[in-house]
Amino acid sequence: MIKKEMIAMLLAGGQGSRLGVLTSKVAKPAVAFGGKYRIIDFPLSNCINSGIDTVGVLTQYQPLRLNSHIGIGIPWDLDKNVGGVTVLPPYEKSTSSEWYTGTANAIYQNLEYMEEYNPEYVLILSGDHIYKMDYEVMLDYHKANNADVTIAAMPVPIEEASRFGILITDEESRITEFEEKPANPRSNLASMGIYIFSWKVLKEALIKLSNQTACDFGKHIIPYCFERGDRIFAYEYNGYWKDVGTLGSYWEANMELIDIIPVFNLYEEYWKIYTKSDILPPQYIAGEAKIEKSIIGEGTDVYGEVYNSVIGPGVTIGRGAVIRDSIIMRDSTIGEGCMVYKSIVAENCELGENVSLGVGEFAPSKLDPKVYAFDLVTIGENSYIPPNVKVGKNTAISGVTEEEDYPGGELESGNYIIKAGVSK
């Protein structure tokens, strides 16, 4: 039997519904980030930089792009004969066919995969956070405490603490209480959804709770380990960590990359972020183009002006177009004379000439004010916007739209156009 000290299980099946039309056709971990990467590149790169060479990636919702992006793991040096990266979708069993229902249920359904490596430790990761972490240091901490479970945790502002699983610890950092999203949090130490389990402990808990519907780590497995008296420790992390689960935090995390001194540095030599790179020509910047404080992807042609923006690979920005405080994802075309302010334009979109995005007064979204906020314009992938149209703030567009979709040539702030066949 193959023996691995620690293997990683990376949960990448989530829809990411708070990203609205950005995730109507693609799983959240496969959403583009930083002009070159996809969100899942960060935990995968952390694994290889931490010396973990066996990673199971659990997919479920819209897995196609994720599967083709990961492939056999070559960019992360995870194309191994033994171990490497394995994509683990739900599959038909002889007795039943089940979707993954909850984070722990997904891991439980892959017990056989884990047993193959007979690991001493299992690292559980989420595929939708932006951060750099050396999991080997966390493993050393786990061993030093003779822990059964170690939960990575970080201090958060107390007013935000009710959004997280909150840990209460003693002076040795042993967790004495765990509260999942408490209304009145008694601590600001939040679980990051990163766990190291000693394999025997994890296996026993998963089997014991296997009949639990929608079995989750935060709601079921961790509380069960508590009741059983397991040694559970908090590993405090103080680096950059961002849950890019909302349009606001996703936009913000991209914008932070282009700060003069970025909080999160993509250019560190000793901790590289790896990704699947397409063979693309270099960027072309025309003589009349202007670019300030922006990331410009490979194969992009810029004829207009770009300020404080993240532009993906293969994008074309036409003459006279002005892009400000925006994210334009790969292979999109911005027509001549367009004005694009505080917008997220997904992959493979086309804006006709003289389109203006992000203009007008504030109005709350009529589609979903919780999702479409932050004054952003959000355009789902493969969308088309006809020439000379004006689009207000807190708006969403998905699909191929026509002139008649814009009364008076305008989509007012707070409105939306979702074409048939495109889920919101």
C-alpha cells in the first residue's frame, strides 16, 4: 500500500451564488482572478509550495471549466504516477446515486480515494479563497500539540464575526468551544475552513455521521469531535486571506493587486502562484493608448485608456475607450469609444461601440439587492451589449442583448437583463 504522510482534499464544488451572473455557467473556484489566474490556483499552489503532492479536487456544480483547467495537474507539477491531482466528481454507486450534500458528505463519499494513500493526516481545503499559506508549518503545529484536529483561524473584526464559525480557546490555543455563525459572537477568532485531521479521527467521525443529511464540517463533524473529547487546536494565521464570495469582495481583492504596495503580492519569487497558461502572443499597446496602475494579461491589445483596472488575457480595448476601476476577463472585446466604470465584465463578452457602463445615480438592485450592490455593473460571460447603450449602477446583464432590451437606449441603475437559458 502507498503511504503518504498528508494528502489534501480540496472542496471545489460550490456554485458561489453570491457572485450572481459570474457563476451562472461556471463553478466559483474556476472564476478568473488577477488577470491571469483562476481562484482555485491559490490553494493548489499552496499545496505544491508546501510539499503536498497528492490532492483530491471535489467538483460538483458546473465542473467543465475546472476539469479542463486542472487537467492532469502539469502547471502545479502535480502530474505524478503516484498521487498528483485527481478530480473527484460525485459518481453512481451500485446501490445509489448521490450528489454531495455538504462539505463532510463530499469527503465521506471519497473515503476509498483517501484509503488508497493510507495517510497519517488529511488536510481539508476550500477552493474559493485567495491567500498564501505554508500547510507544512500548520502540520508541524498539529504534531507539536499532539492534536486530533487543527483548525486554521484568523482574527476578524467583531462586527463581522457572526458570518463565520467562531472559536473560543484557552491559553494553550486549545479550542474549548466552537460556535457556527453565532448571533452574538463571544470571540473574534474565525475558522478559515482549513482543517488538518489525524486520519483515524476523521475516518471515524465521517463513518459515524454518514447518515446525517447535508453533513458539514462546521455544523456536524467539529461539534461531534468536541463531544468525543478530541484534542482540537486553533492555528492562528495573520497573513492575507480573502473570501471572494461576494461581488464586492471579489472586485476589492482584484483592485488590491494593483495598489502601489499590494497587500497580496503575486510577484514573490519564493512562493509562486502556478496556473495553466495558454500559448498567447505578448500584449500590444498602441501609440495612442494610456495605461496607469493596471494589470494587463498576455495577448491583449490596448488602443484606448486603462486606469486602475485588471485586464485578462486576449482582451481587445478599442480606440477612444476608457476603462476605470474595472475587471475585464479573458477574450472580451470593448468597442471603440466605450466608457467602462467600476464594472466586472466576464469572459468572452462584447461591448458595441460607445457603450457606457456604471453611469447615473445609485439605485438598489431589483434582481437581488444583497448580491448586486457595491455600485458595480456585472456582466455574465458570453454576453453582448449593442452600441450606444448606457448602463447604470448595481445592474446585471447576462446573454446576447438587443437594442430593444434597453428602453430609450438605457438600462437604469438597479435594473437587469437576464436572457432565457441563463440562470441568475
